[in-house]
Amino acid sequence: MNATTAPPDFALGLSAGAARAGNAAEDLLVREEPVLRRVIQRYVRDAASVDDVF
């Protein structure tokens, strides 16, 4: 069964689940950004490079 033949409730459930997963990933990145930047800083020299890597 694909999205074109799926019942509307099922198709909406899949898209809502994907949206929640995307939001969870974004929330995690926002929450852990300072820690990730410190780890990246160990391997690169300047702040511009940290921004590029992040």
C-alpha cells in the first residue's frame, strides 16, 4: 500500500510521525549546540571553521 492508495488517516499518521521526528532532531541539535561546538573546536582552529563544520 502506498501513500496514494492508503486511507487518509494512515497517510496523515505517517506525515505527522515524520514531522515529529524532524522536530526532535532539531530540538536535540539546538539543545546540544554548545557542547557540539566545543567538541568541534578541539579539531579546528578558528570560530569560522566551527561555524562551517556545524
